[in-house]
Amino acid sequence: MAFKFSLDAVLRLRTSVERQEQTRLEIAARVLYAARERCAALENERLAAEETFRVALSMGMESPDLYFHISARAGMEVAQLEAQRMLLEAQKRWNEQRARFLQARQQREVIASVRERQLAEFVIDQVRREQQQIDDLFAARKMQIDG
């Protein structure tokens, strides 16, 4: 007799849900990584622009160039604020998705542990039955020999 797990459909469903949540977590991680990279790139760009401004200022700067730098700095600040907002949003989505994934994993593990327990009980029962058959066969042969 083969082992039949009564909750096999539930286990397959939970496994599928866990895989879907893991995929969503991986996507959220990629978005988070891209947001971090964007913030770092903007910071590097800002530092380079500040260095260029210092050099130009030390060499003498005309008012149109000063106005351009001030405008560029303001635009950079807006871009950095937006990138930080996107980073915080990506971090929040990643945290939420991680919680959903961990919950799905836990739900799958509960059903999997029930299956493992039932399988172990099935194996023990099978071994007992086989041993009983062997004992019965031995007793029958002994009775044939003695009788």
C-alpha cells in the first residue's frame, strides 16, 4: 500500500504560494537595489558638480555661470529628495513583501511537517505489518513442522 497524504493538494497550493511570494520578494529586492544605486549615483553627481563649482569659483565665475550652478544645485536637490522618497518606498515594499514571504513559508512548513509526521507513522505501521506477516508465517511453518 502506497502512502497517500490527504492534504497533498493543500501542500502543493502552499508551495506554489510560497514560490510566488519569493518571486515578488526578489522583484522588490531588485527595485530596492536600483533605488539605492540611484541615490548613490545622484550623490556622486552632486559631489562632482560641487567640485566643478569650487574649481570654477576659484578661477573666477561670471554671474550666468553662478546662476546656472545654483539652478543645477536646486534641481539636483529635488532629484535627490525624490530618489530618497523612492528608496524609502522601495524599502517599505521590500519589508512588507518579506513578511508575506515568511508567512507563506511558515504556512507551507506547517503542512510539510504534518506530511512528514504522517509519512513516518505510515512507515512505522508498514514495518509493523511486515513484521507481523513474518511472525505469522514463522508460526504457521512451526505449526506445520510440529504438527
